[in-house]
Amino acid sequence: TMQAELVAAVEAANGEQAKAAADVDAILVRYQPEFDAFAAKLEAFVQGEADKETDPARKAEMLAALPELGNAIRTIPAQIRAGFVSEQPAAAPAAQ
């Protein structure tokens, strides 16, 4: 799973933040097409449901939500990346 890959990448980096970040990014880049495809399918589903909606206000609400819905899914890798960066411990000072 993506989560297992991410954990393994961070552990394999042995505290090297730059390596961990690069490895995490490579994993997320690989999974991005799956997020994009899911977002497109979800948007198509909501669009289809909106097309069947008879209440104009409800239809407008559904259509207005489409851009945010797709964007929320497509940006999950960026959110994971940001969480990874914020959770990394500060580098220890170099020994003198």
C-alpha cells in the first residue's frame, strides 16, 4: 500500500531528511495518476447525479461543489507531502 511504502521510505532514509523527502515525493508522484483518475470518476458521478436532479437549487449546489470535490482528491498527495515535511524532526547539530 502507499502508506506502507511511505513508512518504509522514511525508515530506510535513516534520518536523512533530504533522502526521505525525495523518496516520499517519488512515491507520491507514482500514485498521483490514481488520485487523478479517482477524482475524475467522482466528478463524473456527481455530474451524472446533477444531470438527473429535478430541483434546480440542489442541482446548482451539486455543480458548484464539483471543482472543490475534484481538487480535494487531487491534492491529497500534496497534503501527505506537507504533513511529512511538518512532522520531520529538526536536524541534530553537527558534532564539533
